[in-house]
Amino acid sequence: MVKITKEAALEYHASGRPGKIEVKPTKPYHTQTDLSLAYSPGVAFPCLEIQQTPDDVYKYTDKGNLVAVISNGTAVLGLGDIGAMSGKPVMEGKGLLFKIYGGIDVFDIEVDEKDPDKFCEAVEKIAPSFGGINLEDIKAPECFAIEERLKRTLDIPVMHDDQHGTAIISAAGLKNALEVAGKDITKVRIVVNGAGAAAISCTKLYVALGARKENIVMLDSKGVITSDRERLTPQKALFATDRRDVHTLEEAIKGADVFVGLSKGNVLSQDMVRSMADNPIVFALANPVPEISYEDAMAARPDVLMSTGRSDYPNQINNVIGFPYIFRGALDVHARAINEEMKMAAVLAIADLAKKPVPEVVNQVYHVNDLTFGRQYFIPKPVDPRLITEVSAAVAKAAIDSGVARKEITDWEAYKENLKQLLGQETKLTRNLHAAAKRHPQRVVFAEGGHQTMMKAAVQAKQEGICQPILLGNPDRLHRMADRLKLDLTDIQIIDMRADQEQGRRATYAKHLAEKRARQGYTFQEAYDKMYERNYFGMMMVEHGDADAFITGLYTKYSNTIKVAKEVIGIRPDYSTFATMHILNTQKGTFYLADTLINRHPEKNTLVDIAKLAAQSVRFFNEEPRIAMISYSNFGTDEAGSPVKVHEAVAEMQRLYPDLAIDGEMQVNFAMNKELRDDKYPFNKLKGLDVNTLVFPNMSAANGSYKLLQALDPDIEIIGPIQMGLNKPIHFTDFECSVRDVVNITAVAVIDAYVDKLLKAREA
């Protein structure tokens, strides 16, 4: 675990713009018309609509996506009662988590009021602004009364996350841990050390799951809470035991199946853990120091199933697994409350998710390959991208079924897809690519079968039904790697191009290549020797019809791959070159950039080919190309250097394709701002159009542009490089590509191969 210093933490919060959150406008605001619509006089119209139909506030404002994180600072993290203002960094942090995990906007509100009734009055007065209220860091027992009153008086979701967030995640963990241990929740003995807000809420939820009150012993700072103790709060009285034989934690823990600690560090000894039943479950959730360290617990009992609140150990109980998605689901149906049915739905959804195969992105973040349901993994990781779809949908459905929703959801698959798009997990383009590939899966050769990323991508593509993978590599080595990575290579063809049994295939391919390149001086022996190289062999599989598409590039330099592709596959007729394109999915739309990898310093005719290929490729993705050819000058203002080549290429394209929306040369800002472009150059052929395709004057400009945008905004989704102009579907990756990137390129290659087959069938 990275050590956090005071200096680093203060610098993080103070550097640049102070704090962690900001407000951003969601509508245009650059013109006077925009401002008149946003404020006076245009704003009056939605105000009057809301006055007539109050629920229209969800239609015309951000209420349906806005949560208030409210605290009085009386129980801030492990710091205690430090005051409302001092707790503001925590509330801002909570807002940040809401946004990055749930796409939910937050105003953090610190109320300087300890009196529960007055605090509630303040919250009730501001509640119309919000779609939900997240109560945070309010001490017990006041937090119970505050939440109960606000849930009664407000018609929007109210949840005290310190209580219910911890309860929901730990209940999901307990359900799964009991399953791993082979124990029945109705029979296990549970010891809860702590009797604050979180402990009470957790124990209530355990009972709702089936735990029996008579099997539960709860302790506070005075020891075991017994029914004969005087002046018990109503909350503690719920779990007071009638047993008289236990008074201390040491006595209560003997023979217990489950320990849940919501108290303070280092109160559970190794001897106490040893005294527990077989396969004990220990949830040591005090932070930052747990009731017993992970190392001490495992040393005491190797059979222990362990959870902590820390991210550096397995099975972290982390509230971020729950609250963003619980509120997401509640907000999306305009719920009036977060009720017990919704909380239980979240518990079951989280528990079920841990039993499903883990996405590759989770393995990458935690640098592991073997996360499977069991002792070391019975709670989903906070970075699991499926949480937003599975938990939010479960909560939303429970809200509808229990009658607290104002809005119905009928198409649940569409709802889940929208959630993926909300956080940038998946765009409409990516979804359509994968869907098209699944309809027509093809045989795809993966050159670097022994590369971890390539193998994972091939397996994932097969699991998704995108393609029939063929891996090149030594079978024994590939199977050993698959075993280490926990990957299933069943029904995936592996070809060892160096094996003796492939001698006949190598000879056939070599003969084919030697004949094809005879006028370039190729001999059979030279061609045969090249068949020991993965790129030659794999591309010849496609050329010869033994495969439909080919993916390479994780090991090989582009210059070598380009050379092989030209020799083996060849460039399409009527073109002098081929090129690559990167697709950028941004908040402002989808953009196509070319040529990003192949042609370093293109001349006019090469630029014409690149523009033609770009137009065809954009249509391939079912969009009408609107092309700006980029330079550092505008429409002939510079009469030397690359602008001249671009200017001439534009003229040639306009002559060849008078109906194509293409113009230039122009600077990038004019390409991207149609108002600026049309005002300064009203004659342009892109007038009134938003450009979606950028053709750059050289590879440095194109490559640097997409990588700069990627570096500035990591939320931009990039698909590519996508090959344009070769005779067969040969596609490239690079060493920076993730598994997801390779799967996306595979989907493109599959569609490319299918379209190629259709075209050839029509020609025949």
C-alpha cells in the first residue's frame, strides 16, 4: 500500500484549483441566444411548466441527477467531531466518487448544527433542489433520528451511507463468505464488535438475510450488550443478548463462526481467532487499523476467510461498491425513497457479481490473473465496470416493484447500455461494431499468440462470439501461459508454424508467395524461409483463404509489418498506398483521423488516396464523411511547403468527387468550429456542417494529434489503428494496446472480412 504523507495530501488538495470538484455547464452558452435561453427570458418557460406539473422538474433540470452530500461534521472518518467546515474535504471526496463511479452530480453541504431537529429543518428546506440526500459522517445515536425523520418527511431518496453502505457491502460479503465456508446463515454464531450506526445497520441487514437474533452477540465499549443492562438506547436494545455467560470479547468469540468488527484497531487477538469455529469468517473493518491485521489473522488460522476495509488486502469492504449505484438506480426511476427492498436488491446483485468471471480491466488494475470466486475473492472489486449496470438495475427494479418509483423502465437492456455509455465504458459505435461482428463471426489469426494481451483478447473475442480465433505459437508454451492466466483455450485453434507437421502448409504458402513476387526477385527458398516468421505465415493464411483476417503488431515494428503486408497482401487496385485511421469517441462526437501510422511525408497523390480511403472507411462505419484536410494555413494563404500539397489534393478530390463534403487546406480550429469557418470563409464546401473526418498533411501531425488528445483526456475512447487500402483484412495493433483495444480491432477486422466476402461474391 502506498504511504500517504501529510505533505502529499495537502499538495493534492491545494494545487491548481483548490478542492476536488467543480460545476460545469451542460448546454451551449457562447452566444447571446444561448444565454437568453439559459436565463432570462427563456428560463421562464420551464419554470411555468414545473409550476403546473411539479414532476416536470425532472424533465427540465438536473434534479434527477443531483445528490446532496450533507454532514454536520460530528463523526468524520476516524477523526471524530471536527466540525462541519473541517469535514468539507471529505464531502467533496464523496462527491468525486459519486461522479466518477455513478455519473452523479453532487453539491456538498456542510451544516453547522448539532441539534437533530434543527439539522433536519435545514435539510428539509433545501431538499427541493435535489433528487436524493446522502447523509454523511453524523454521529450516533443522532444519525438514527435524523435519517428516520428525513425519510418520513421527504419524498426523495435519503440514505445515511455510514450505516447502510457498509451494511450492504458487508452483507453481500457475508453471504458469499458463508457460501465459501459451507455454512448456513440461520445457524451461524455472529459476534459484532461495535454498536454505532454502521454496526447496528449491518446487523439488521444480516438478520434480514436470515441470521437469527439469538445467535448474535453485540459489544460496545463496555463489553457485551445484555438485556439487563440499564439505559440502553433503542438501537442497542434490538441486539441485547439474554445470555449471562459472556461479558467480554474473549468470552463471546469462543466457538463463533463470524466476527464483524466496526470498532477500533488491534482489539482481536490471534488467540481469539484460534478459539473460533472451523473456517471462521473475520470482517475486521476498523480503518485505517483493523481489529486484527490480515497477516496476524492468517497466521493464527490459515482457514480464516478475511475482509478488511483496506484496498491492499483481499475482499475489501468498500462503500464505493454500493452507494454510487444505489443512488444511480434510485435517481433513474425518480424514486421517493431508498427502502429495504432496494437495499436487499443491492446486496444480492453485489453478491452475485462476485461469482461471475472477472473482467480483464479488474485483473489489470490489481496486477493479477486468477481472481475467481473463493476465499481470496468473494466481494467484487471497486473498479469492476459491471457494478453500475448490475447494481443500479437491481435497485431501480426493486424501486419499481415496491411502488416508490415515479418513472418506469421497460427496456432493461437498453437501460444497462445507457449506463455503460454514461461512464464511457461503451459507446454506441463500439456496441454496434461488436453486434455486427457477432452476427457474422470470422476466422481471425492472432500473430502473437504467446503475448499475454493478445491471448486474453482472443479468448474474450471468442467468449463474446465475435470471431473464431487462431493463435500462432508453440502449443505447449501457449497452454502453460493459459493455465497461468486462468484462460480457457478450448476450441481455439493453435498453429505452430515452426513444427514439422506444418511443413506442407509452409511449402504451399511459399510457392504461392514466390509466384506472386517472382518479378520482384523472390525465390521459393527465400519465401519458404520467411514462412517461419509469424507475420508472413499469418498473412499468407489470409491470402490463401485458410483464415479471414489477421491481427498483429504487439511485438513487431510498424515498418516491418507494413513491408510484409505490401509483399504478401498487396495494395488494392486503383491505389498507390494504404493508410491507417484512428477513431476517437469524445463528448463532442465521433471523429476519424488519418493517416496515423503508414505514410510519413505524403505527396499530393498520396494525400488524395488517403482522403479517398478515409471517405470509404467512414461510410464503412455508417456515417457520411465530412472531411477537413488539415494544414497550418487556410485556403491557400501559404504558397510554400506542405500547405501547397494539401491545397492541390483538395482540388483533385473536389474534381473527382464533386458531391463529397471535403475542403481545405485549413487549420484545425477552423475545421472544428463551423461558425468561425463559415464566417471567415463562407465559400467553403463544408458550410453548415460539423466535420467528422480529419486528414492530416503528414504522419507526425496525425499521430501526434490523436495521442495528444488521448493524453489530455483519458476518457476519450480510441479505436485503431484501422487499416485502409490493403487487399485483405490485415489489421495492426501496437504495444500500448489493452485487451479491450485488441478486441475492438478484432471486431473491425471481422466486419472488414465479411464485407470483403460480400463484395467478392457480388463481383463473381
